[in-house]
Amino acid sequence: MTTTNVGLIGLGTVGSGVAKIIMEEAEILAQKLGHDIKLAKVCVRDLNSPRNFSPPAGILTTNPEEIVGQPDIPVVVELMGGLEPARTLVLKALTSGQHVVTANKALLAVHGREIFAKAAETGREIKFEAAVAGAIPVIRTLKEGLPANRIQSISGILNGTTNHILTRMTRDGLTFQDALAEAQESGYAEADPTNDVEGFDAAHKLVLLTALAYGVLPQLADFHVEGITRLEPDDFSSAAEFGFVIKLLATSALDPGGRLEIRLHPAMLPAKHLMAGVSGVMNAVMIRGHACGDIFLSGAGAGMMPTASAVVGDIIETSRDLQPGAAPQVPALGWKHLQSWAVRPQDEIRLRYFLRFTVVDKPGVLSAISGILGKHSISIAQVIQKGSGPKRGGVTLVMLTHEAGEKNLQTALAETDKLDVLTAPTRLIRVENLT
Ligand SMILES: NC(=O)c1ccc[n+]([C@@H]2O[C@H](COP(=O)([O-])OP(=O)(O)OC[C@H]3O[C@@H](n4cnc5c(N)ncnc54)[C@H](OP(=O)(O)O)[C@@H]3O)[C@@H](O)[C@H]2O)c1
């Protein structure tokens, strides 16, 4: 039986899970695959750090060069996180003829062009299933299950921390601050939650999904990224009254003009949609293909063992490629041929909108606001005036518009915000017509 040697850089949350599966499941993996997978070397920053899983003595090192560039280790697994030295090590591994598996979405979203070009140039694989939606095999589904399709759209809940916070705000009426503090206490949110709550983590994953679906690698600066920090309990109760649930939704689609529509922001979804029912730390991805129709995948988006499951899946796929006479896999995409779709400007998006105005409670306010909206071709579908108790110095007026252009809406809101009857800035939440 042949053996594939694997070098692991990083033995933290995910790395420990990977080491555990490779070592504890070695026998069953060998039976399933017909070859062995061996943990040859593991690199960490500090040999004395406390660990969830202790590999056998002798394979731990603090020198990544004992893995990267070593001809007897064909597969390098990067699980250290961050941009540097991860970028340098990954590039060096590819240049040395090693295949790379990583879970590092930030690295690929920021340096993907350089890294994928290097993989194409050296004819080596870079696999990153765990970087997109944790345990959910979305990359394998796209490349092995759906290559017959022109992908029309992808939408998803790609961050477990924010989904957990939004679930608590929806079900229990918590404020954002209370839900975040609770998530931090229970280990679902980091001490510095910025990357999650401002949407950057989910946006990095959306970049990777977009690359897989359409062969284009947008930059974060190319599209609208908005986190969940400004959502308030009122938004959740109003959403429920209109039959919606609020989720942090990632969307990318090709518009009829062949432009890429990509955005990441809180969205109101019909409460009956499958995506609206994805709660807690779970993730979900919906893929629409021209031939397959809608495919819905859901599962754990993070955590030691779920993420390790995806990483080990990639290690196995790579080791199968290395077996004599192995049939080549479908490439993740023609990375050599990254497309350059134009990104549709956010101004040109057309959606329905939820608007929350805080106003003084006096006659004529509604007609002043609706007059301005009407002037900008925004028609109102429903209005609810919430209670009369003063809040932020006024009462709350919530509206649902018919489909409208984002530019018109923003222009109208800039005008309504100048009305002296408004006592706080207006809040806007986009409504997604997931069908
Ligand atoms: N955690 C998740 O649920 C999850 C889910 C999906 C993707 N990811 C991605 O997976 C990657 C790893 O995440 P994680 O949560 O496992 O991180 P982590 O717990 O912080 O572990 C990082 C590991 O890398 C080692 N390391 C860091 N810098 C190093 C250096 N310069 N040289 C050698 N070793 C170094 C650390 O060594 P010490 O142990 O000695 O400090 C540690 O073992 C990240 O890219 C993350 O975005 C994580």
C-alpha cells in the first residue's frame, strides 16, 4: 500500500481536528482509499502551547521549512491563518512542487490571484473546501456535481457567528450588544468580533464562491459589504410583522446583461424560505444552475471537527490524485482563465426595501415622507406605525416598498433625512425575493 505524507502547518482549533481524524481514523481511511495518509510533520508557533490533540513526539517542529520544500512531503496543509507568513509559505510550497490544502479564506480572498496563478504555473493543486462554508462540501458540489451547469446565482449564510447573533435577536428580542456579549461568553464569537460582525469574513467566502461559480475573483472593494451592527430589536419585530426573517445574506448572480451582481448585507427573507430556517451557527448555500435548478446545502460552518472534515476531504482528494494511474479531478475552475465580468454598481440594483423612520408624532409626517418617495418613483407597499411610545425622541414608522432602484431610494432617503420631523437617521434593510 502506498503512503501519502502530509505536513501540517498549524495545530490550533482546525489543525487539531485534522490531526485527530488522520491519526484516529487511519485504518478506516486506508480501507476506503486503498492507500495510507500519514501525518509526517506538524509545525506550530510554540511547542509548549496547550493543545486539544497531541501528536506523537518527534513530529512537532517550529520550523515550517521542515515541511515546505521537502520532497518527501507532497501535501502541505496550511492552517496557521493570517496573510503572512501563510502567503509566502503557500507560494513556496507550490513552487517546490507540493500540493496545498488551506482553510484560510482571508489569504485566498486577498492574495488569490497570485496564489492561483502560481498553482496553474506549477501544475499543482490548491484546495480550500474548508475556507468557504466549513463542513458543507460546496466546492466539491460545484466542481464535481454541477459542472454541466451555467451557474446563475449563489446565495448563502456564510458566517456562523453572525447567524447565531441574529437568531438570538430574532427569537428572544436581544439587542445586538447583548447577543454579541452572550456569543463571546459561549465561545461563538471572538474577543475582537470585527471580522465577523462587519461582514468581512462572509465577504471573503463570497469572493471564493463567486470565483468558483463564474471564474471571476472580485475584490472586497468592488462590492457592497455591510455587517449586522446597526440592526435593532425593532427591525426584527417589524420583519416578523411583514412575514420576514433577517439574515446576513451573501449573494452573487449574473444579471441579464452579463454583469456580476455581488453583495453582502443584512437582508429580509420570506420566513417560509429554507434559508430563513437556518439558525444558530449553521451555514447554508443555495446554488441555482441553468440545468439543475436550485440546490440547497446546509451544515456546520465552523468549529474544530466540522472544519477538519472538509480539510481532510481535500487531503484525501489530493492524495488520490497522487496515486499511480489516478484519473484527474475536474479542476476547481479554469484558474488560468479567470474572467473579468464587470460588477454591476450597487446603485443599479433593484430590490424591495424595508425602511424604518423615527419621526415626531404629528399629522402630515406620513404624507411628507411618501411625497418624497413618490417623487423618486418609489412606491409604498405597506406601512405600519408602531405604538406611540416615544423612542429615540419619536415614534417608529416602518414601510415596505415595491421594487425600486437603489439609487432612487438613496436619493430619496437623503431628502427625507433632512425633514425636521425625523428624529434619527432612517434605517434601510434590503428585501430578498428568494424563491
Ligand atoms: N476555527 C474555525 O472554526 C475555522 C473555520 C473555517 C476556517 N478556519 C480557518 O482555518 C485557519 C486556522 O484557524 P484556527 O481557528 O485553527 O486557528 P488557531 O486556533 O489560531 O491556530 C493557529 C495555529 O497556527 C500556528 N501558527 C500560527 N502562526 C504560526 C507561525 N508563524 N509559525 C508556525 N505556526 C504558527 C499556531 O501555533 P501555536 O498553537 O503554537 O500557537 C496554531 O497551532 C484560519 O485561516 C481560519 O480562518 C477556521
